Amino acid sequence: MAPAACRGSPSRFGSASAIVADTETGYHLLKIGCYSRTKATTPTGSFLRSSQFTVGSHRWRINYYPNGESADCADYISLYLSLDEKASKNVKVKAQFQFQISFTDKVEKPHSLASAEVNTYGGESFWSWGCPKFIKRDGFEKSKDLRDDSFTIRCDVAVIGEIRTEITTTTFVSVPPSELNQQFGNLLETEKGADVVFEVGDETFAAHRCVLAARSPVFNAELYGLMKEGNAAGVVRIQDMEAQVFKLLLRFVYTDTLPEMKEEDVMCQHLLVAADRYNRQRLKLMCEEKLCKYVSVGTLSNILALADQHHCEGLKKACFNFLGSPANLSVVIANNGFKHLSRSCPSLMEELVAMLAPPPPSHA
């Protein structure tokens, strides 16, 4: 008799593993605020050091050689990253480094990229790694990288952990990304179930009371609380706000996102005011972040006044940082808008003077 046929499909089991190494990244900005003086007073082979910073549980410093670290690179600026710590036992640190000139915390084209394994012996670190010919001085001094006799060095550091093998779980179910913001956006656009209408200028916007109340305590008070506004037909009139700004505010309330905007700098100023009015802190911070990149001689007065009035400390710091340049400060002071700002916001001027004042002389 023939053997009985196997019924059903055979079971198949799978497993997986991965070779991984944890990596911790960070960066340090070193501003050289008096380049010509550092070049004149620091001979070849000598360096100035950054303050200590930590990445990957290790402490580091940047060594800046304005006249090169040796005679064969005396026409260059040299940069080195050094491990600046004592260890209780011998340790190995594997890291990657990148130096560049950058006036923001955004990565642009790197000037160099290097990696090495760092060893500390007997608890003392004597290791450094860097770029002896980072950039040639004569070309650098004619470039736009040097502004008002200052520039900023950005050093990115990635500390790589020990390589290890991990068992990974086989995936049987794939979970799609959330569609909540898209669905609520469609709800706003279709106006299905809307129970309140806002009049803003010559335009009207239908919305849902429960959504607005859940997302903003101010809307909650206006629509359900003691500050309840509107007539029996559920119409609320919004004063002192442009229709386009209110439309963007509604879009954010429903989706927690912002679309691309024309004249982003102007729109963000109006939207920041709206966000503060309706207590949408995340939207307010998003507008602050965007406005930081628009601080200039022409916009400084308006943006600084806005930051002061709406308690935007980050944006205020960005404005003061811009005024830290003597060239920028002299042009801005001559601007009529700044004169008006000094009269209307005297406390701002006090902060600015305090920031720019030289430190008191030290007494032996």
C-alpha cells in the first residue's frame, strides 16, 4: 500500500538577526570673534582651545591653530579634535568627525570627514585627530565665510559603540502610518457635521465646536464657557485677523501641520500672533523657528518687537545675536524703525545695552 499523502502545507519558520553598533551624535559651535587678533598673537604650532563639550559620554575640545600646527602648513588654519578626559582604565573610543564653517546649526557641505579609533592609556588621553590644512588663509580672508572679522567652526562628532549581534523579530504584521491628520483635514474641507461658522473679514469658515474646544482652551471658553460668543445661528465674528491667517490657524488646529506659505516671513508673524491668542504653543514655536532665519537689517525691528510682545525668548535671542555684529548694529541703529522701537520698547534697549556692554574689569 502506498504511504498516505501528507495533508496541508508544511509549517515554515523563519528567524533573523542583525549586526549593529549604537551611534551617538552631537556637534559643537566654536565662534572665532576676533580672527585677525588670533592670527597676530598665536604663532605657528600654538593653538587656542574651545570649551569642553560632551558627545557619547566622552569629553572633547576643538584645538584651533590660526597659523597652522606646523611649519609645512603655516599658510593654513589647522583644526583638531581632542579627547579631553581621564579614565580609570584603558578605553577605546571609535569616532567620526567633520569640520566645517557654518553660521547656523544646519549642515552644509563638509570640508573634511575622518574617522579613527582613540585609545587612552593609564587614564591619560594624548590623542587628537584633525585637519592640518583645513583651509588656506589667503583665500579664506577674501571669502564670504569671514564676516566682520569673525567666523564659526562647526564640529560634528559621531561616537560609535561596540559592534554586536542582535536577534530581530520576524515581522508578520505591517502597521501603516496614522491618517488622523489627513482625515481631520478632510473633515474641515468637506464641512460635514460643522456646527459653527466664523466670519473673518469678507470670508466665512465652517468648523466643528468639539474639535476646536479639544484643541484650544481659548476656543473652548469662547464656544462653550462663560466667554461663549456668537449668535443663535452659531456665527462667530473674528476681529483683528486676516482671513488667510485664520484659515491657516484652523488647518493647524485640525491637522497639527502647516502647508508651504507664500511670503512665509510675513505670514509667520501674523500666525505667531494668532497662535498666542488661541494658546497653541507648538504653532507659536514653529513660527518662532521659521522667523529666526528671516532676521535681517530690514526685518529686525518688527521681529524683535513681536518677540518682546509675545514673550518669544528664542526669537529674541536670535535678534540679539544678529545685533552682536558691530556692522549689523550700526546699520540697524540708523534705521527709522529701530528708533521707533527704542521709544516704544525701552526695556528692550536696556537688555540690548546689557548684552553689548563689556564685562567689568577684574581686580587682582
